[in-house]
Amino acid sequence: MLEHDKTDKDRLEEKFLAFAEDDRTMDRLSRIFKVLGDPTRLKIIYALSLSTLNVSQLVDLLGMSQSSISHQLSLLKAENLVKNRKEGRKVYYSLDDDHVLSLFDEGYEHAKHLQNR
């Protein structure tokens, strides 16, 4: 079938199947949303959207133990949502890229929108 002969239904089905059959991307997307589904990790993402921070700074900011913060950071790092760099004995964390900030910002704005209905 030529492209100009395709109906809207054909194009919809084609796009949907390409999306639904991309198991690797679907699995990655699911894992990203799962790891973002925790209030503590969302607070860490927000804090890192404001500044690059080390674990001690995050401990002070969130009022949690160092081991709890480190555990949450390792989960975020495993999904490539945060990255780190070492300076001497300190490890500094930041968002992995602008996609993470966009994903967070859109989710936050949507939550605020729903709250204000």
C-alpha cells in the first residue's frame, strides 16, 4: 500500500504497533516511571534540578540518613536519571541530562494542574 493510500486508521495502527512492539524501550520507560514513583526520589530530583550536590548536602536538605540518600541515589543512577563526578573524597550528583528535568517538570506541572481543578 502506498503512503498516500493509507487511511488514518492504518497510520494509527502502524504507529501503535511500532510503539507496542518495542519491548526494550517499553521496559526502560516502565523502569523510569517506577523509580520516579517515590516521593523521596522526586525530592532528590528536584534538589538536583536546582544545583549539583554531594550526599552530605542532600542529607542536610532532606533530613535523612546518609545511607538512605545513597541508596536512593543508586536507584536513580541505575536508570541513568542522575550522574556523578568525584572531586577528592566527595562525590557530586547532578541530573543526567535535560530529558530528566523535562520529565520531572511536566509531571510536576500536571500534578499541580490536577490539584487546582
